[in-house]
Amino acid sequence: MGRTSAYPEDGRNPADNKLDQIGPAYGPTADGVFHARRAPAGLWYTDLVSTEYAPGGFELLPGDEVSATCTVFATRGAWPALWTWGRDTAPGRPQPGHGEVDLFEYHPTNPRLLELSNHVRAAGFAADDTVTPGVPFRLRVVLGEANVSWSVDGTEVFADGRGVGPHWRAWPVVNISVAAGRWGHLPPEPGVDELHWQCTGLEVRRPAALGRGSG
């Protein structure tokens, strides 16, 4: 819990407009609620889970399908996300886009919109009128070599026609960040000391030819 190499500054990533301070003890509740709590010096202690440093270091592969039930809330500053981050192909040589695929990002400034992005092969889509704050939705993403497809509650909302390629591998990451104010993403209101969202039923399904896993 609470570790990823995507946060290069001792559990922080201010260059990405984030007020987060993650640490090894910061993880979700047993029922999948991810919290951000106001901390000293303008930071927020934020919950994060990744398999990057977990025993076995499970990685997603081309062809895997990821699904989860998510509930987001339109509280200013909250930045829920389910995404991937990949190991370097050699020391100092990151994968294209660092292996990052944003299964979704959410910002309350657009309360019914999910941001869907493939940074490996440069594709993305703003899926508006897709979610309702406070109402659970079932997300399904198929990470194909030549196409990444996103579905919400059984309806496909985006297929990028680009995919992740045959050599992609990446760790799943689930977290809540806190926006610092750039790019139109407003920071939390003064006096608000806690943000949250929920992720349950996270599953990974793998084609039979590659074996099968779940988590």
C-alpha cells in the first residue's frame, strides 16, 4: 500500500498538479473507501494501492480485462483514479508513456465526465454524461495490443484503436489524489478536511492462453 515509482519525490508528485503525500500506511478501508485527509504544509495524506512493491509484483499484460465497481463524489479537489504504471525496459529507459493507461480519472469540475487515456500510444476521450456522483458504476477496460476499450455499466464508451502493443506490462494502481489548482481542476474548498471515493470488486481477467488472474 501507499508506494509507487510514479511519485518520485518521497511520496509526492507536485509536477502533476497533486497535493498528495502518500506513505506505506496509507491504504483504503476494508470496504474499498479511499480517503484524502488534510495534512500540514498544504499537503494531503492520500490513500493508494499498487502491486508494484507487493510480493510477486503482479503486472497486467496485453489482452487483460480489468473491471471494478466505482462510486465517485462531486467534492471539489477530489481526484479519484484507476490507472497503470509500467516498469522501465532497462535502467533509465521507461516504456512508452511509462506504461500508463488511465482506466479512468475523475474531476468534480465535470461531475458526469470520466477522463479515459492511453499514454502508451497517445489516445484519449472525455466520456461525458457517463456517471452520476454518488451512484455506483461498473467499469470494464480491455487492454488489447491494438485496441483499448472502455465500457461503463455494460455500454462501450470509447475504443481507441491504438492499444498498448505486444510488449506492454504494467502494475495496476488505485488511488485518490488532490488537485492543486492547475488545468481547471480546483483545489478543495477551505474548511474541507477530507475527500473520498469507493472502489470494490476489482478483478483482472486474462485470456486462457496467458493464464488467468484476479485481484
